[in-house]
Amino acid sequence: MKAPDQTKILLTLLIALSLFCCVSCEKYANGPSIEWITGSSITYNYRSGVIAGFTAHIKFRVSDNTSGDIKMTADYEGQGKSCTGFVEPGKEYKAVVVCGISSTPQDGKVIVDSPTVPEPYTISTDVKTGVSSISIQEL
């Protein structure tokens, strides 16, 4: 009778151990944690002398000691684009967000977000804006 009791105990320990391990992996399910850093910039695009859009260069770095893929989105009024990029600790990156604008007045914000950043990065606009693309580049 001792063999079934030992098997039952080992099986219970194995199940408990696997549950605890899965909970600790949850932290990294969305990739490495990142943080925005200073030095971000916006360049404006012109067509026939009239402003037609802008490109935001938003700097960030990995804030924990992990590497992996992160997903990043840029959204304006419920419409936007997303991308995935591989990041490593000790390196700096930038999210490059290309937006077109119109002459239609409309206060709004382009929201740049990732599941692993504490707060999204916001770009305020006073004209109707559309997100054309987003990419992640190493600096």
C-alpha cells in the first residue's frame, strides 16, 4: 500500500509545482517590461508647402533584465496599427509612428502603448489624424 501513497504524493507535488511555475511565468507573457526615456522627437512632413503629417520617434528601453518580443500599438480614435519587435536589456530603442493629418479641426490623442509599459505615451493633436504605421528600431 505504500507505493500508491507515494505515487499520490508525488503526483500532488508535481501538480502544485507546475501551478506555481505557471503563475511566475505570467509576468513575462507579454514580453519584457519597457519604460519611455527622454529624447523623443517629432518631425513634420510637408506636401506642396502644407503640413501633411508627422513622424514621432519615441525612445524607450527595457526596464527589466529580460529580452524577447514586445507588441506595440499606435491608436487614434479607435483606429491604428500595431507591430512586434525583439528587444534586449542594455539597449535603447525607438518606436517610429508615422501619422497623416487633415485640415479638419479635431482635438485628440495618438496613444502609443505596450502591455508591458506602465503608462502609454500620448501625442496631442488639434487636427484629425490617422496612424499610417508603427515600427520598433534599435538606436
